[in-house]
Amino acid sequence: MWTFFHKLGSPKWFYEISGKWLPWLAVLSAILLVAGSVWALAFAPADYQQGNSFRIIYIHVPAAFLAQSCFIMMAISGAIGLIWKMKIADVFVKAAAPIGASFTFLALLTGAIWGKPTWGTWWIWDARLTSMLILLFLYFGVMALQSAIEDATTAAKASAILALVGMVNIPIIKYSVEWWNTLHQPATFTLTEKPAMPAEMWVPLLVMVIGYYCFFTTVLFLRARNEILERERRTNWVKKLVSKEAA
Amino acid sequence: MNPKRKQRLILVLFLVIGFSSVVALVLSALNENINLFYNPTQIANGEAPEGARIRAGGMVLEGSIKRDESSLLVIFEVTDYNASIPVAFTGILPDLFREGQGIVAMGRMDGDGIFQADEVLAKHDENYMPPEVTDALEKAGKLPDGQDAIKTDAVK
């Protein structure tokens, strides 16, 4: 198990293995996202109260899941980078931040679009919406640190600390709807109870969620590979790789 | 694990736990202010600041909606099935507003104990259902747990 862990720390090894996985991941996410969207938009039944406007859930919920999962991943990578000084962990933190920010923005945007007809307002400063906005700013913070600090090791250290400190926001987002009175409704899906939604509605949602995770992994790998090539450009294996591509 | 890594691990744990407890303390101190709205019981018990602009949230009491014939004035009662307060609102209500629906109203209590609202938002719950299912359930006289009070008027 530990050899696997240490192998994972090698940028070269990751570059090779991710290259093999990428096409599969890309195809899988394309299939899932297309199938999920068609199913969700054309075949899933409308909601009894909201009608068709509820369908935005198929974008909103997976985006919100991803926004939080991505931050957790970033914080764990940050901790690994701080403790074990693994180069690849730093690469992941840097590669993940803009993707996470995009998903957070997507969740906020779709929430606002849905909120206007359903609640009667685009935005309200309730605990869920505000903590989600803070998450977006945390992502921006990591991105700003990465571009403001020239030295990669220092930048990685600073953003890892921000990611770890920002982790405290994740349970706040999750439980905000239970701890406080909010306008945002509590979770429809929990691990312990059956969903407050019939199967013909949540199965396409599940497809979309898995599709989003595959898409996230694909984009993360692409960005991480790019970053690795840039950081390792002086090593032999990258030089060899580049000359082979050029030839 | 070598001592150097162990030391860094402890440092990281210390950072995360320390910061989390700071945030937890701040949040519990601010608990009241983070709540978006007061429920009718809290208002009835005088927990809400008097005369200040506050939000009140709860269910629209069944059979309590009265519309003014000549204006957009609507008077209804907001309840948590424990206490209820009358709310007056002039304006256009959100689509989801109906009896048994959760709402959040912004405004202040006037001298007569009526909540003068200048904004009413509908609060959607976490339950989703296709319309055929609710029709069928209604015909059978059975709705999922905790919804029977709400949906009978809402479905039509």
C-alpha cells in the first residue's frame, strides 16, 4: 500500500498512468452527461409545485456537490503536501482551485435563476447562500495566492494552509440548513434516509452527479498533467517526451 | 513516520482544530443573528426585537388568507402550529404562495400586533413529486409523512 502511495508521489508515474485513463474518463463523462441531461430534461416528470423549473436541480445539485468535494480534495492534498512534501499534491491544489471555483459559481448562478421564480428573490443572505459565497472567495483566495507568489514551494505552502483553514466552511455549508433558519430547503438526499423524491426523478440526477465527478476528474487530470510538464520541464523524462512528440 | 513528518502532522492538526474551534465559538455566539427569520413562537414569546425590521417565517395557516377586494392587500396568518401571527402585505405574492406553504416575510410588528410585511418570499421544502403522484395520493387520502396538512389545498 505504501509503495502505491509513494509511486503516486512521482510526477512521472502519475503522468503516465493518467494518460492511459484520460480517454476513458473523457468518454465516460461525455456519455453520462449527455444521457443524464436528455433524461433529466425530456423524460423526468415535472414537479407538482414548481413545474418544469425544478429541472435546474440537475445542474445545481451536482455542481454544489462538486464545489464542496473539490475543496475537500484540495484540503487533503494540501495537508499531504505540507506533511509529506509530495510535489504532486501541490500540483493538485493548484490545478483544482479554478475548477472548484467554476462549479461554485455555477451552483450560485443556477440557484439564483431558480430562486427568482420559486422564492421571489435572486439572492438572500441566509446561512446556506452566504457560506457558499464564502467558498467561492476561498477558491479565489487560493488562486490569488498561486499567482501572486512566484516561488512554487512557497505558493503551495500558503495555499495549502488556506485550504486547510477553509475546510471549516464545508461542514458549515452542509449543516447550515439544519443549524439555522434558512430560506434554502434542507437536503433532499442524505446517506441515511431515502430521498424525498421518487426514483424517476433521482435516478437521472444520480447519473448527472456521477457524470459531473467524471468530468471533474478529466479536467483535473488535464490541468495537473499540464502543470507537471511545466514544473518538470528541466528533467530528462519531460525532455525525452517533448522531443519524441516533436519528432 | 519519521519525526519531522510527525511534527508537521501535529502542526497541521493543531491548525485545523484550533481554527475550527475559533469559528465554532464565533458562530455559536452569533447564533441568533445567523438565523434568517424568527418563527411565530419566538415572536409571541417576545424573543424578536420589537419595532425593528425582522423576518418572520412559518406556514401560511389554512383558511386564513383574506384578500382585499379593491387593492392588492392580503392578510393571512403565519403559524408554526404552536403560535401564529397575523401578517398584512400589499403587493404581488410569489407563485408558490398558498395555504400550508412555508413563507418568510420581512417587515415589522405594528402597535396592533399585526406584522406589516413589505416582502414575502416562498420557502420551498425538500420534497419533490410528479403531479400524477400527488393526484393519486390525494384521491387515496394519503400523502407522505408530515405533508397531509399541507398538500390537500395546494395540489389543485
